[in-house]
Amino acid sequence: TTTSEFKPGLEGVPATLSSISYVDGQKGLLEYRGISIEQLAEQSTFLETSYLLIWGKLPTKDELADFEHEIRYHRRIKYRIRDMMKCFPETGHPMDALQTSAAALGLFYSRRALDNPDYIRQAVVRLLAKIPTMVAAFKLMRKGNDPVQPRDDLDYSANFLYMLSEKEPDPLAAHVFDVCLTLHAEHTINASTFSAMVTASTLTDPYAVIASAVGTLAGPLHGGANEEVLEMLEEIGSVENVRPYLDNLMEKKAKIMGFGHRVYKVKDPRATILQNLAEQLFEKFGSDQYYQVAVELEKVVQERLGHKGIYANVDFYSGLVYRKLGIPSDLFTPIFAIARVAGWLAHWKEQLVKNRIYRPTQIYTGNHAETYIPIHERN
Ligand code: CMC
């Protein structure tokens, strides 16, 4: 008998047992391995948080030093991968370039020794180390320039910003970027993580797992509403125009970008942290002309839609932060991917421990016992 009811988008259907992260959408709580996102944003680094997510515990000083050292050592990408990337069309989206390059890593490193902890660790290190290098390389190569080699004396985030611009970043900029990565590292079973888990469940290699997840993150319903938030703020243009603009959107029943979430019914805790980071950047480097528009918009949306549980989400302030860091808007989603690799790898590793291939069912809605009609008799 079919006891199961079909839930479009699998809303509310548990897909796994997991101890990696936890969201309470009513309280606005996000934890990685039980530790609040606020504590991690304040006190941890992206690489330490990645270690926590993937190995389930905070590293000791030595464990963290070894992990960071290994990642520095594996940042370079092979010239064959660079040569392949040079052939990508310059108009191609950086997410497509990243998905292709991530899959290509499997050509060089896949051995599928999934029961060997050394293999798992090497795959984790290579993916965390090389994905930022590939994103930065495509940014330069699509303009016909040579990629910038990673610098071993810079930490993870400072090195990425350096590879984008060939300039050593300001320490505050590097710190803020690192916190952004921590905030985006993991978020329970979202579409791309589920995609990673389904791919992992076939026991294919980890590069294929990450390539699937990157492809899933690339869609407009998942990554990248932050790009549209910036466009909307520019369109609004001034604080005075916020109310009339919103009236118009609400009349058309259009969605306001950067607001609302399937799980959070209060302000996304990551939005609060990102707003604070944006303010730190504006204090040091000068404000963004649209920041006051954003603050006013958040206030008015809260007045009008707060009762429906619609508040600012993670995408509302992140675009303003990235723009202040000088990052082009089509790299916002690849940066989300750089961060989320940590979460995807944590779920890959968790999946392997007690794996069973994903093979759900369906409710068939077609016909039965149809007759095959020869092609010349069809109309
Ligand atoms: N502006 C205005 N109304 C909204 C919004 C919004 N941004 N979001 C939800 N609503 C209303 C919606 O119209 C509906 O109202 P009613 O019940 O009267 O018909 C109600 O709230 C429920 O909305 P829903 O579309 O059923 O909610 P969902 O859980 O399917 O969608 C969402 C969640 C994030 C896709 C949606 O809120 C949205 O499209 N937001 C704008 C885009 C955005 O900011 N996306 C980034 C999401 S966070 C990062 C990520 O997950 O990758």
C-alpha cells in the first residue's frame, strides 16, 4: 500500500539523520555541531570551522596547524587544469566554470578509496584548498590575464582576496571575508547539500559529489539572491522612495529579494552578523550609498510583513559586504560555493559512515496497457 503522501519540494520530509548543524527557525538559532553561529563568527576562523564541521570536534592547536599547513600546500592547481580553463568561453558564468573545474579534479586524483581515512583527508584538503584558486583563476583568465599564484604566507581568506586582485588585502577586509565564509559554511539539508548526499550515496568520488552540489547551488532559487538585492537597492535609489517602491511591489504581489525563508520566521541570525560586518567595513572604508536605503527597507518590510514571519535573510546584507570588498557580483555565488564546500564535505563524510543509496519512490500518474502504434499510423 502507498502510505506516503507526496510533499512537493519534500517540505518537512527528513532525508537523513545528521549531527552536523541545527536550525531553529522560530528562535533564529543556527548551530554547527552544537556551537552557535554567533560564537563561531566571533571567535573561530573559516578553516577551524570547516574542521569542526567535517571531523565533528574543534581541533587542538596542533591539529589546526597541521590542517592549515596541508591546505596551504595544496592551493596550487595543475597547469593542465589552468590550460583547460583557458578554453572556457569568457562569457561563461563563473559557477559553470567552477562546476567543470571541480569535476576535472577527479581526473587527476580519483582513487575512490573511500574506506581509507587518508584518502578522505586528502580529498577534503584538496577541495578546500583548490576551489578558491579555481574561482580566482577564472576571474582573471576570462579577461585574458594569467592567474595569480597563491601565496603561502597569507592565510586562507587573505590569499583568496589577493588572488582576485593581486593586492594584499587590508586585514579588516580579510577578516570580514573570512567571517562571511564561516556564515555560509553549512545550513542543514538545503538543495545543494541534498544533491551532494544523493551523489555521495552511490559511492562515487568526492570530486563528483562537489561538482553535483556546485551545479545545484548555481540555480537562482538557491544561491545568489544577494545579487538581486543590490539591483533592487539601486532601483529604489533613495530612502524616500522605499515606501512607494514597496507599495508597488506588494500591489503586484512580487517577492522582495533578501526577505523570507522556508525555515526562519524571524530575522536570519546570519543577516544580523552580516549587517554588523557591513557597518565595520563602512566605518573604515566609507559607507555604501545604498546602505541607508537597505536599513529603511528592512524597517518597512518588518512593519508590513513581520506578522507573516518575513524578515531579512542571509542574502540581504551580504551583497553590500561583498561589493565593499571589491568583489564583482557574478562571483557572489562562487564565494557561497567556496564556503559551502565545508558543509558538503561534512555531509559526504557523514553519509559514508552509514551509507545506503538514495532510491526514493514516486506516485505514478501515467497510463497502463497502452498499445504501441507504428509510426506511419500516428497522427
Ligand atoms: N516578499 C514578500 N512576500 C514574501 C516573501 C518575500 N520575500 N517571501 C515569502 N513571502 C510571502 C509569500 O508571498 C507567501 O504569502 P501568502 O501566504 O500570503 O501567499 C508567504 O510569504 C509564504 O511564502 P512562500 O513563497 O510559500 O515561502 P517558501 O518557503 O516557499 O519560500 C523563499 C522561501 C526564500 C524562496 C521566499 O521567501 C523568497 O522567494 N524570498 C525572496 C528570495 C530570497 O531572498 N532568497 C534567498 C533565500 S536565503 C538563501 C538560500 O536559501 O539560498
